[in-house]
Amino acid sequence: MFYHKKRLIFTISLLLILGFLITSLSTYYVSLVALRAQITNNELPITSDTIQSEFQKDLLKPQYIASIMANDTFLIDWVIDGEKSSKKMHDYLRRIQNTYGTVSSFFVSVNTNRYYHPSGVIQHVSENNPIDAWYFRFINTNNAYELNINNDSNNKNKLTVFVNYKVYDVNNNFIGVTGVGVSIENIEELLINYKRRYRQSIYVTDPRGAIQLSSSPEQTLNKNIFELTKNQLNATVLMQRAGKQLSYTKEGNRYHANIRYLPQFDWFLVVEQSESLIEDELFNTLLINLLIYLVIAIFVVLSTNFVITTYQRRLEKMAVTDKLTGIYNRQAFDLLIEQKIEECRRDHLSMCVAILDIDHFKKINDQYGHLAGDKVIQALAEKMNKNIRESDIISRWGGEEFVLMLNGCSLDKGKVIVEKLRLSLKELVIEYQGKTITFTSSVGLTELLKDDTKDSLIQRADDALYKAKSNGRDQLQVGTGEVRS
């Protein structure tokens, strides 16, 4: 597949290059005005969109990290357990900081007003402390998260981009705020890299034109973009908050600029290109045409690659998804459980596996038809998906059997979860062609033990399922053994 994909892209690229070369040789009379139009209408907008996309992607990374923390079962369980060990929280925040390379990570408890930090020092937030104003403002909003820029008192008071995320327990009670901080210096380094890559100057300003970030920070420190452009770029243009092409002259050179609005920060991204960078190309119409066609060729090739990659990903998804129910199939589950067993052993986590089977499913097929049986399986899968935790994994094991992986779950807790699920399935009513179908299910549950392999773990759950069926069905049976350390 990969070989055919490369060959197709190569063929398209070759055809485009040959076609563009022939066209360029026949139409090399391109004027300076046409080139300027190409810059402002095509090249600059395309690269501006690319820079904006990559810039926002890099800014969204800390948001993703904070989201993971806000949904981390360790953090939630630790708070619910009464915040007994501060060291565990400090170690957790330190691990987040080291793993993701952030300059800061934190958790603020609603119950105790404690501010936990990787340094191990416990602080307390107070409404009377201006440094903590962000916290009390944020918890009184309806937003699940926010991004703001502030000085990090725990990092030499350096200017930092903070992502703050609200944390809720399993009952949706608000229990605190967590998040990470990313250094402004790191973001400026990204802009410098963009400048090297695209040969364009990049500025990030507030609505008043004050430059917040720049691809040349040493030259634009404490400056205003309106001054840099000799007031040819002004607040009225910025406040339009939409793509805008501008041309202006400064220092004897002609420049073109494209503006993008960044709503997350209420900032504006200004990408600027000087004609002097391509002045030699302006006098060579053949190279101008080649450059234009090269941009088009890249766009076509990237689009083709995108379509092929998307199709390939769809095929990959089909390979791990059960066609009838849309949940994981057995092959996917085999891969996931192998990974989860390794993770549990490495991090000393608990895990339970349950195998669920519809009782007397053959009678349903015989009485109502196989399409009705499919309807029952679909309804069961949908019901299970709605009633399991976000961290749990459900898979169709085969026929009317389903396997459920309960991550970070002890055997006692697993029994409660699975029994509740089994009873909810018992109450499930399926309407099919004017007929009402109900069913019961049998479940075998077990916990990961110290020396378990995937096969031994599944076998023990399967044995428990067999016991449930042998004892009359419509029940949960537990397969136990030596509890792993």
C-alpha cells in the first residue's frame, strides 16, 4: 500500500512538473504586477494559513495536556480520598512536567484552597492576593478551561502561557483546577523557526498593535506594529478580525502582509513578506512561472496525499472496528489488552476483565429472525457504551459475546460496575417490527493477577462466564486467584 501510494504521488508530481515546465516555457512573459498579485492572493495566504495552523497546533498542545490531567482518575481519586498524601500529588505534577516538557504544572483544590506544585511547596490561594485573582475569576465562569498569560511566581516570575482546566469528580462535582504552563520563550522559538522555514516575518499583536510575540524578538521588544509599518497598518484593519492582504512600503522596500485572528488569546497573527527577498526572481519570468506552478503542484500533491491518507486511515479503522456495532473487534482488543497489561505492571495499576454473553441468544434468532438478533446486539453495544466509564474499553468478542476491560479498577469495584451494567441490560426493551424483545445476560469477571498473561486472564474470565451459565444464567460470577502485588 505504501509503495503504491509513493508511486502514485511520484507519477502525479512528475506529470505536474512536466506540464508546468512546458507551460512556463510558452508563457514566460509574466509582469511584475502579475507576480505581486500571485504573492498577495496565493502564496502569502497559503503560507499564512499554514503558519496559523501550526502555531495554533503548538498552542493547543498544553491545552490537551491539561485536559488529560483534568480527567486523570488518579488526580480525581486522590482528591476524593481527602488529599491525604501531598507527596503523591507533587510527584504526579513533577511527572507531568517532565513527561511533556512544560515549565509548570499545578493543581488547586476547591475544598482546601491548597495550591500544589512540583516543587513540593504547598501554597494557599486567597481572594486577597492579587496573584491568585485568576483562580477566583476562572472558577466563577462557565468555561471548562481557559488560556491566559501571566508571570509564574514559581519560575522566577517569567512570563508564561497558562492553560487552566476545571476538574470534576465522578458525580460531576467541581473539585479543583489543574493545568500547565508553557514558556513564552518556547513559543517565540517556534516563530523564529517559522521565519527560517517560510522566509517571512511573523508578529503576534494585541488589538492595540502592541507586539506580544515576534520571529525577531530582539528587534521588536516593547514595540508597536503600527510604528513598524509607519501607520500603514492600523487598529481599524486589525479589528476586522479576518483574512486581510495589505501592501505597504517601509525602509525603501515593498512589503505584503496577511492577517489572521487568534480567538483563543484575542491576538492577531501578522505574516509579512518583503519583495526584496525574491527580487532576483522578479526579473526572471521563467523562474516566476516555475515558482507559481510549484506552489500549485505542491498543493495538488498534498491534496492527493491527504485524500489517500484519509482513505487509508478509514481502511485501518475498518480493520479494528466491528461492522455491526461500531465498537472494537476482537483483533483490536487483543492489541489493546496486551498494552494495558504491560502498563498495569509498569505502573502498579489494577485492571478487571469481564466477558458478557446474551442468554439463549439462539432462541431470539429462531423466534424473531437473525435481523432481530442483530438489532439486539446493536442495542446491547450501544447501552454498554453509554454505561461504562470513559477509560474503559468494550469489544465484540464474537457472536453474542462481549468483553469489557475496566482500567484502574479493583475486583470489588469491578463487581459493582459490571453488576450495575448487567442489570441495566436486563431492563433494556427492544422494539422490532411491533414485537418487544428483552433478554438477560451472564457475565464472568476477573482481576489481573501478578503472573497473568493475556490468555490466562481471558481464560479465567471465560471460566467464570461458564460457571454463570452452568448455575442458571442471568448472573455475575467472579474468577478469583492470587491478587497481584
